[in-house]
Amino acid sequence: MPKHQLNPNNWISQYSDYLFNYTVTRVNDRVMAQDLVSETFLAGLKSMANFKGEASERTWLVSILKRKIIDYYRKINSNKGKAEVRMNYSSDSDAEGDWLEERIADPFDKTAEDKLENSELGDAIYDCLAKLPEKQAEVFKMKTILGYDTETICNELNITASNLWVIIHRARTALADCMEKNWF
């Protein structure tokens, strides 16, 4: 026999304030918090048959709400980087515009100019690396270019992790200065 029973007729009066306060502290948007609480109540009504009575009504609703909040953030993060700007860039078309992301250049379509610029940049980086003290250059190459993990580098060069990060910081600073003078 289940310990707890659902009574959806009391959800709004008993739990809406608690769920709203819980949500608004996590999404920092009052309107979105209200929407998420409403979606929680709706999802609770749809899934009442799944309630086993092992948790209290409030705990069960909070667990639904947590999933709604996670879904909210997943949706936000999956939309990052997508252009949502419409622009009219074709004067010979009757269309109002197309999505910008459909019209950007293909990143795999490298031109000869791009290849030359990348080659020149690579040469400039290696020239600047050659100007670093030997240990800084070695640590930088191992960590940044070869992708070795911190423990491997520390064991191989017999240095501490904090020493490694000091060396990396100095190398990056010196490389940035060198690139500023020789590349930009």
C-alpha cells in the first residue's frame, strides 16, 4: 500500500509558492519560473499513474520540476551559437531574408589565401617558441601542442604541478608578446 497519495486539487494552494521560489532562484527569471512551475503541474497530471507513493507529493513534484529546469538549460545551451538574425543581403530577391547561419562560409572550404595565412601563423608561432627559454618551450609544446596531461609532464620533467603552471603562464605571456611584435 502506498504511503502517500496525490491530490492535484490542492497542488496550487499547497505547493505553487514553494515551487516558484525554488525555481526563480535557479533560473533568475520570474516569468520563466512561472512557466516551469505550470509545466511541472501539467507533467504531474499527465504522469499521475507513475506515482508510486514512496515519496511525498511535494518531493515528487520537485523531482519533476528539477527535470524541467534541466531541460530549460539544455534548450538554452543547444541554441547558443545559432544565428537568429535575419538580414536582407540579396537585393535581387523578393524574399525578406534568409537565416544567416545558412549563408555563412563553409569552414572546410579553405582558400589558398587561408592556407597561406595559417602556414604563416604556424611559422610565426614556431619562431616565437624558438625564442623562449628551453624549458618554457618544452613545457608549452608538451602541454599545448602535444596535449600531454599535467601528471605526465611533471613526471617526465621532474617538476611540480604548480611549477608547471608558472612555466606555462610565463611561456604564454612571452609568446603573446612575441606574436604581438612579429605577427599582428
